[in-house]
Amino acid sequence: MFAQSKPIVVERKNTIAFFGGMGVNMVSAPDVVDYINAVSTFAQRVDDFGVTVDFFGGIEFPINDDWGVKLEHSYLFKSYTFPGKLGGTYEIFYANQSPSVIIQKIITGRGYFVKFGAGGGYLFGTMTQKNSTFGTTTEYSSNGIGLKTEVVGQTAFDENLFGYIGGSLGWEFMGDLKESSGKILTIPNSSETISLNYFHAGIRFGMNYYFNN
């Protein structure tokens, strides 16, 4: 007797999905911070933790109703500008390309998914240093292994499009920063080498698009 309306909130199976978005992280890169504090003036010493931005995207594949795997690529970066002890200005910019594989435990509800994940990948990092006193730009690179854990909540906008919010912790075990010639970056007047190791804790926002079965 009465017309039945389509529910606004939907419940669906986990299917193949594309996702992407942006995150904000608190990062501790102790070697980089030690290097900056060694070459900067005392008044411009930087804190152990700094804020970084990352952009991410990838694809999710279901294994079954309770488990899935995610292939992700993210780009995280950070920059510093500060006066040097010998005068002039330093500009330091580091970035990481982070492809990773994440195994997910999936909880499905009416209009939402909650996904707990853990995994890692092999990372590719770079750091660029500009020195205005000498007019030089030096580029370094560093590779290594990254590990991360995360929890992600996804809320339905319609049957296929979901909003994405997540939190993560990660540990990046990177090698020493080297020039293309193989010269390793060190603390001035020291043999202490500088790596691109760092720890990060962050929050992410984005979108998921699920394909129909």
C-alpha cells in the first residue's frame, strides 16, 4: 500500500576499491634534526618532532569478507629554512616515496567499514640542501625498509563512494644519505653519518570508491 523508499545508508560487501587523499604527520627524524642543529645558529635550533604532509593513493583487494590487502603509494615531505653558523641561509628539503603492501582485518557494518592494517615496503628517500653563502645545491639519496600499522574508518556517501579517515604509526629504517658520487653526509667536523631514519604518527583524510561485484 505504501511506496518503499531506498535507504540512504547502505550495507555492502567489501570489493575492489580505489582510494586517495592527504595526511598530516608528526615526524621524528633524529639524524636530520641533529645535522640541522649542528649547522644552524644556536637561536634557530629545531625541535625533535616536526609536522609533515603526505599524499597517498592506491587500490584495495578483498581476500574474503573479513580480510583484504591494500597496495599503497605515499609521498611524504618536509622542508626547513634557517640561518647557518657561517652566515647565509640553508634550505633543506627531504621527501620519501613509500610503496607498501598492507594486510587488513575488515569489520563491516551498515554504511561503514573499519579496517585494521599492518605491513610495509621498500622506500626511496631524497634530501636537497641549498646554501646561499656558497651558492651550492647538494642532493642526497637514501633507501630502506618501512613498517606501519593503521586503523581506517570509511563512511558511505552512497553505494559506491565512501569517506575515509585513518590514523597510522610508522617506522622507516633508511640508510645513510649519500651524494651520487657515493660521498656520505656527516655532521661537520665529525665522522657521524646522517641517515633518513624516522618515526611518524599521523591522521589521514580521503575517499574510497568501491566497484560493484
